[in-house]
Amino acid sequence: MPNIMINGAALEAAEGATILEAARAEGIRIPTLCHFAGREAVASCRVCVVEVEGLDQPVSACATCVREGMVVTTDTPRVVAYRKMALELILADHGLDSTSYCFSCVKNGACELQDLCREYGVTGSPFEVTHKREPVRDSNPFLTYDPNLCIRCQRCVGACNEAARNHTLVAAKRGVRTTIEAPFGEDWRATTCESCGNCAQACPTGALTEKRRTAYRSWETERVRTTCPHCGVGCQLDLVVKNGRIVDAEAADGPSNNGLLCVKGRSASFDFVDAPDRLTTPLVRNAATGELEPAGWDEALDVVARRFTELRDEYGGESLAAFACSRATNEDIYLFQKMARTALQTNNVDCCARV
């Protein structure tokens, strides 16, 4: 457990931890753009630079491990100047013809690059990079990739490969330039992409986005924590709510999903809430007309209980089966099988947890 100092505060860091990890463990903020927890440091953005006593130049906090006696400073004038220059270089390669482009970007208000530029007073770039604009790739039904807004931080690659284990996105080289190969063009179906959207949630800019983001801006919304309704894993997610309507879903750092979601959790966990054909009341069939008609819950449950009882008494409990939901809690499922064995008098109990 190395003993180090950060900004004059003495602390004990975990063995093998980076400066960034040690600082965050103590609540000390160091800005980052390319850092993605759980993958090997790329250190491409250079925004997290800090000064270490005894070293001539600032070092990347995300890629430098702590050592005994290390003295770190995170906010010296030289560090601030380095960070501003790093942001100016990133802006020069970000495809911004003018600052007005930010206002039309769907990530406006939720862009980490925008936030850091505002924090460090960077409003433009003195550097000029000449390269042709590339076409936006948006054949995927859920995701859009604008390579002109990519800052090559490779967080999307980490989310796809190390986190989601899909290995669809890759970092490639085009001459001296690093590029992200995101197969969201016409042939996206021929790839291993599962449209899970973890890459889009990891992207710090508007390069990779969910198409649903065009319907809202972050400052118009609030977030409500809930559990994904699809399978039994119990992934935690935040529903993005605008004017009382759910417009999006974002992965939360739950114990079973660690900030990840599948395509169902991210893109099919909320649309049914406001579906015009959603049932909002029980329906009971009219014996005279044969039509389903709205009924109260007591009436509907009485019909179900009466018919189950009639079937059990006439044909025996073995004529009935109970099928449990894998999304239910253990307590609910226990009560369900107890009801099947005692009230329905059947041991035919199964569930759908086999996807």
C-alpha cells in the first residue's frame, strides 16, 4: 500500500493503482476524456495530465501507477496550460467549423468535451487540421455514427470489446491517423453488432449516439431509477423522462449489470408504456356476445379463480400447470409455486428462465 501525497494530502493508495484511481478513491477530481473503467489505459486525450515531483514533464494520471513517496499535484498553472492545449488539439480534429455546430448536436448539454472546454475556457482552436468530412453512418435502426465528431478516445472500443464482449468496434490506422471502425453502414447486419448501445453511452461526444436522442435535450429531462423488465438478470437502468413521458433508457451501475445493457434493456424497455393499444384494464368475455369487455380486477380474478377450481375439481390437479415468470422476485415465485401445490394441487411447475 504505497503512501503518496496528492495536492498536499497524504493518503494510502492501493498497490498497482494508477494516479487517477488513487485520486478518485479519495474524492479528488482529475478530468478525463479517454479513460474507460475496466480497460487498459489508452492515454490518448492527455486531459488527465498531472505533475509528479522529480519528473520534468506532466504525466497521464490514467496510465501512471503510484509508487511509494510519490508527490502529485493536479492543478498547477502548467497542468492547466497542458490541458487547455490538449483540448484545443482535440477541437481542431473534432470537425467543428464553428462553435454553432454544438447547438445542433444531439449531445449538446451532455457532451463531456463541451463541458471540459467550458471549464477550461476553451472556445476554439488555433490549430488547423485539413481532412475531408466523412459520411454519417446511420443504417443501424438504433445507432448513428458521425466519424467527423469522433475524438478517437477509443472508449467505445473498450465498451464494445472489454465490457460487452461483442468485439464489433475496432481502432484502426489510416496513415498516421487513428480511426474507429464502427460498422453502422449498409452492411451492419453482417457484423457481430448486437445494437446494445453500450458504445453510444460510453462516447463522450456526439460521434456515437442513440437515434432517440433527437427527441430531447438533457436539460429537459429527469431520470428515474428502475429495473429492466425483460429477463431475470435484474439490470438497473435510468428511465429518461421528458414532460411525463419516457423518452430513453440509460444503463445504471447496478450490481448485476455494472453500467451495461443489452438491446432489449436499452431500446425495448419502455415504449410499451405509452403504446396506444396497451391494455389498461382486465377484459372478461361476455358469455352472450362472445366479445371481450372491460371489467374490474375483482370480477376478473373471480372468473379466473372459479374456472381453475372447476377444472381442478372435474379433471384433477394434474390437468393444470403453473408457469412462473423469470422476472419475478424469489419471494413472489416461492408464493406462486406454493399456491400451485396447495390451491391447484399440481406439481406441474415451470418457468421461462431459459433464454
